[in-house]
Amino acid sequence: MAGTCSVSAESVRVGIYRDVSGLYGDTADRDRNFDLLFLKRLAAETGWTYCYFPGTYRKCLENLDHGVVDMVLGIPYTGEYTDRFLYTKFGYHTCFTMLLARLDNSQFYAGDVDRLDGASVGIVGDDPCRIEKLKEFESEKGIRLNLKFYGSREALDRDFISGAVALECVPVSKLRTGEKAVWNLGAYPLYIVTAASQRPFYRQLDMAVTAVYSHQYFSVTHDQLETSDYRLLSSPNMTKQEHDFISRAPVIYVPQYLNMGCLWAYIHKLVNLNFVPDSKIPYDRSPYISRIEMVPYLGTGDAAETAEYTQPVCTIVQWVITAPGIVPESVLRGREQNISGKKLAVAIEKHLTDIVPYYKDKLEPFQIVQYDSISDCLDAVADRQCDATFIPDYLLAAGYSLGDYPELRNSKFLRYEVPYRMRVTEKTGLLAPILDKALNQIPEDFYTRQIQEFAQMMPYHPGRTVVNRRRWQLAEIAVGLAVVFWIFFRIRKEYYFRKWAFTDDLTGLWNGRRFEIEADKILRKDRDANYAIIDSDIRGFKYINQSYGIDYGDRLLRFYAESLRKYQPSDTFIARGYADRFYILFPVESLGDCSYKCVQLFTWCNSEAASNGYHYIIKDGVALTGKDFGYDTVRNLIGKASYAKYTIKQDMVNSIALFDEKMKRQMNFSQRIESCMDKAFENEEFFIVYQPQIDLHDGTIAGTEALVRWQSPENGLLAPDEFLPILEKNGYIIKLDFYVYRKVFDFMQHMLDMGAMMVPVSVNMSRFHLNAPDFIREFEYLFSQYRIPPSFVEVEVIERASGQKDTMLMNVTKQLQKAGFRVAMDDFGSGESSLNMLHTIPVDILKLDRNFLYRAENSTDSKVIITKVMEMARGLGKVTVCEGVETREQVEFLKTVGCDMAQGVYYSKPLSENDFREYLEQSIRHVDRPT
């Protein structure tokens, strides 16, 4: 199959080493595979397009030797190939190799080398570097491994998960769920290689690889965000002394508060340490007892104990809340005090006193006043009985609301990110390093998520201060109601009107109208500066609402708004537009400064989300204005930023997009198209063409698909890809669908009235109809005006409309079938839920996505997939149609796999009404060759 891919000056044949590319996902999974993401970057620098040739290590190099491919990715450096191949000067990635065991496998633990003797180890069999590292490991440790070689990573993973092989030796970037590291074998770089005879191509490739990493202004790569865990990769292996310490099975006493039991259970599975709750410490509390405490890290050990500290387990945000009238900065050590020189009185909940030492060198001298609850602490500060209080963020966010304390509502607080570490009391000094190596294998947010789950179970505690004050306010209102009613009514009316007009109720931020007003003032006042406006939202927020509920969606928006507010510098303005859209305005010095600030903001928001247990993807569009970029109105800038964001909505790599000249041309084209739409419907500039569908069993015409085109006086003949996305965006697509239905029904009725031959006609139903419950009623009403048998009409729904809308799509399908129409699933195989929809959406016909057929020409796997799809379809009683048929070889292949019908230019291009009528007349008997 390799020789079937044609190569031009701009088409590069690429060999991809399956095992290493599999490190980042299946080769076909283009959104998750690092090699393919890197090739996309390379194409942006060179203008290349690619043909892919995945294979084993040896097969890839053999293809390069024979000229089948131009270059190979994922090849480690070995001296035996330096005469035949050219390596890029720099490795484009680093491959880390580890021995892994399943997390639930109690036979193998980190550093327990003796148990590895004779263990079965799976390895993909043709990587010389990895095999060499295993041989060095066996020789160094004096053990023998029972190696089992596999032809693919997929086969190895199946046996590893099932337990057929105990360990696997694989390239690792981060641990997957259910894995643990037994031994780190080290790292080696991966290169791109070309044949020694291709020096001109090599020079171009080497320059492009260097350029890829040079200017990544508005992108955060998939590798940086998701694929690497350098804590694990840089962690040293367990020493012999540490292993002996574990094998003696010491009892280690540990705390059990804040859901810590999950943490100890996880560490036990990794290194086999035995933990006991500290409530069971013997009465005599012997100093030789091994004990662990979770404490804020102060930077120094406790001299009174033989204690060591692990690396941070988690970071807990702590707030220092000061009483009304006390500026937070004034309580910092070394600042001028604002409390008459007395010691600060700090309220603290009696179970949270472990944080006190952390603040000794940060605040002015203070004395502790203990209270029974957080509510009592906040009341004491609000009433000025105490000068300040310390409260962890997870408690303040979950069980208490500062909105209940009017005196504190507008206060500014000191924010500290306090690292919590394990303080280890143990005489040998070995326990802390062991715990560090275990922590390196635990997901970074593991314990943070445990704390968040604990906080979510806390009940809400209203503040007594606000309750008392509300009672007093009610009494005052009752006494003075007769006197001040009219004034009070006017004040409240004006207050709520202004709040409604300029404040977002959900987040408390400015609303879009206030943002436009204030931003316009700023831009007009400071015309010698440059500014950036960001339109930011959460990708797939509508799906989040549908899947998790509106209440969860609202919490997510409030959290995102709070993240922006926490980050907000004094010269930055933030507002919520509508739904999940947020607007941000800040000054910039240059394009590079804008890039830096955008990436900093993006990184902060992602870090806040991860540390608080939220998982979402932020998409930002950026527009620039000012003396260096030209001036524009705020409304236009928001539109530009929104357009830039729209271009990366489905992009899994880029999260930030800058509005540039190319986007400006695209947006102008979209606006020009939109301005012509009403006139296009009025003048009937849209017209219908028909592409025949041929029965592969007897070669006769069995149906046709109605397709729409636009002959625009201003823009010429437009293909559907040019105008349909714009119509979908602005809602005109529904109007166009019914325009097409009417034109198709007119043509069919005319054909039947003439007594001419007619075949079933397929018409498309946009996915946007799934939001219109009256679609069926309107469709049947239009159809009832004609005398056409329902069996002559097929309605094509789109697979990408399924998923979160399966129930609605299923109801629409059943109602269409009940009315006598047949229903087809268009572009089958292009979405994410094909197999699931086969038994949930009761369609009659499956129309295979044309990419299936294209891939089958060069891929045995794709042929197998098509064959199995055809078998399933026959078993379920569904008719199959393949689109995009262009060659005789494709036709013969479809016949062999049992496909029912074919559609494509091999038989006929889309035809006008008159040409289609003639085609029908000529095809009454038989069609077995292209026209």
C-alpha cells in the first residue's frame, strides 16, 4: 500500500514509529498525538502536506532506505545508521522509559529489584535503545527478566491490563490511571531522520524544526498542558536502604483529618508502607515512633524533634481578613501599624491553630483568640472585637459567605498560598525520601481534590451578625415607614435600576453594557497607548449545562469570574457579556507584551481550575487597538475578538487567537455574505442540483441526493462549504432548509405529473432543527400540499448532531418514520458516537463518510473497519450508501464488502433538473460505468 501515495514538491511522505507515537495516543487520534501535532506546526513553517506511513521501527527505516518515505519520526540515535541516514541536529522530543506495574499488583513495588528476577516484562520488540537499557539494567542488578516481545503497543497494553504480562517496559510521559512506576530506566532523545541522499530536503527540514520552537505567540501546546509530568520523570529510583526499610514493615502513624485516608491508601499501593491512624499511638508516645503530620511548611525544621519534610503535598489558599477600617497591608511585618502599637488580636477557629507559626514572620506581633467556629471568627472581626482572622479558602468558599457580613463585603484581603508538607518524625532519615518518590507518582491535584470533596459536604453557616442587623433594619423601617416611604421607594428604585442596568447578577462583575461604556471612555481618553480586548469563554459550555445541570454551570461561571477577579491588576477591567462570555481590557506595550500577558492570564486560570477540582477548556480571542494598531470602537473590537475565538473553537492545540489581517478578510467575506442573504431568498438565487445514487447489485439508479448551490450576482457561484457555515452561525440555515424542501417537492411533483420516472430523493435536515420542536409539524404541513408518496422522500440527519442530543434526535427520527418517510444518517463515522447511535437512533439508511473510502486505499485497518460496518448494517437491517466514489477500484471494493449503493463523480457529478431528467431517462435499464 505504501507505493500508492503520490508525492509532489509540496507533499511529504512521513514514516511514524508506532510505539513512540503511541505514547501520546493512537496514530489515528490526531487531536491527542504529539507527533501529528508537531507535523502540523512543521507544515505551518514549510507549506507541506503529508502522506502517513505508520509502522514498526525496522519497517520505518526500511521504507526510508527504499525511498518509500521522505522522513521518519520518533527514531533514537544509534551509531549503526549514521552512514545511511541524516539526523536533525536537535531531538524534537525526549523519550523516557520505565518499568511499570499495575497499581493493584501487590507483587511489585518501586525499588523492589529482587522480586523482578524472573518477572515477565512486555516490550515492543524493535527499539534498540530500549532493549539496550534493559540489558544494562539486568547486568547492573544481577537479575534475569523474562522478556516477551510484541508487535504493537496496543497488543502489549491488552496483555498488561489483563495480567498476561506482569510488567511493561514502555516510553512514559505521565502515568495513566491504574499504573505505578517500578524502575526508571532513563531517557533518550527522539529525532527526525532522512536518507543521506536527500541533503537539500534535510537542510529545509532541519531549519523548519528549529523554527517551530521560535515564535509560538498565541498557543499553548498539547504537550505542555497535558502530556508531561516532570516530577515523575526526574524522580530517582528507590535505593537498597530504602527498600530494606520498607521490607521491615514499620508501623507509621498518620493523621486522618480532611479525607487523608485516600492519600495513605494510594501511597500503600505504590510502595507498600503500612499506615495506622494516629489515634492509636501508644500511651507512652515513645520518641522512636515513626509519625507523619501534615503541616504548613515554614522553610526550616523543628529543632526540638528529629524531623524531616517531604515535598509539597498540596497548596491551600489562606485568607487574612482584617476588620473594617484596617488596611490589610498595615498588618504586615515591617509596615506602619494602624492599631495604636498594640499586639494584633487574631481570631482563629480552635482546630486550625496549626497555621499560626506560618504567619509569625509575615505579620506584626499578634496574639491568638480561639473561637468555636469560623462564623464566630468572622463575627468577631466584623464587630472589631478582633483585628484579623485566618481562614482557609476551601472553608470560606464552601460553608461561609462573606455576603453575610456587610462590614466585610467591600474589604480587601491578604492572600497566601500555603504549601503543606508531611513532617516526618523517624530516626533513620529514610522515610521522607520514600514518601517523596511516592508523591511523584500521585497526580498533582489528587489531595487537593480530596479537600474539595470534603469541603462540598460541609453545611452552609449563615453569619449571626447579618441576621441581627437585618432584624434591626426591619425595626427601623417599620418605625419610619410612614415618614420616609416615598424617599425610600425612590432610592431603592434608582439603586436596583442601576444595578440591573450595569451589573451582572450571577457573578457581580460589570455587564456587557457597562463594559462598553467604560472601555470606550478609556480608549478615547488615552489615545497614545495600546490596548487589548479579550473575548473569553468556556469551550462546550452548553454541553456542560446539559450534562451537569444549570446549577453546576452557574457555579462554574462564578468560579471563573472569581479566578479573573483574583488575578485582576489595577489597570485591567473585566465584565461578563452573556452566557459564558467574558470581556477583558488591559493596556499593552507591544505584540510581545500582549502575548506574555495573555499566556500569563491563561496559565493562571488553568492553575486555579486544576487546584479547585474544575476541568474545562478556556478559549480566548484577542483584538488590539491603539496608536500602533489603529483605532476602533469597543463594539467592533469585541466582534473581532469573538471572530478570532470562533476560529479555534474546535482546535485542541491553540487556546488563544489574535485577530489579524487574514481573519479580517474572512470576517469581511462573512459580513458580505450575510448582507446578501435576504435578497438571495427574495430573488431565488439558491438552486438545487441532484447527484444520482446507484444500486451496486444491478447497476440501476436507486435514488438521488438534493444539494443546494448559490449563484450570487455579487459573489459568483458559491459552494456549500463557503456559505453554509455562515448560515448555521446566523440562523438562516432553517429558512434555507425549507426553501430546499419546497423546490425539491415542486420538482418531484412536476416529474410525477408528467408521468416521468422518479426515484427517492434525499434532503438534508440541519442539526439546528433539533432545537425546534415544531420541525415535524412544519415539514409535514409543507409536504401535505403535494401528491407525493412519502416513500419517495428520505430525510438525512447528521451524526454530529447526536451525542448530547440523542433523545431529541431519536424522537425526530421516529416521528418522520411514523409519517412514512425514510431516515438516513449522513456522514456516518465522522462523529464520536457512531456505534452507540446504531442501537439508539432508529435510522433506515447509513451514509458512510467519504473519508472512510479514501483511507481504505492506503490502510488495511480502514478496509477491515468498512467491512465490519457493512456486516453490522446488514445484521441490523439497514441500507448502506457510500459517498465520494471516484474510481472503478473503489466501486469493486464496495461490491466485495456488500455495500448497497454508491454516490460520486464516478457515476455522475451533481446535475441540474433538466440534466437529471435526461439522466433518469437514459438509466432506466442499467448503469455500470461512469457517464
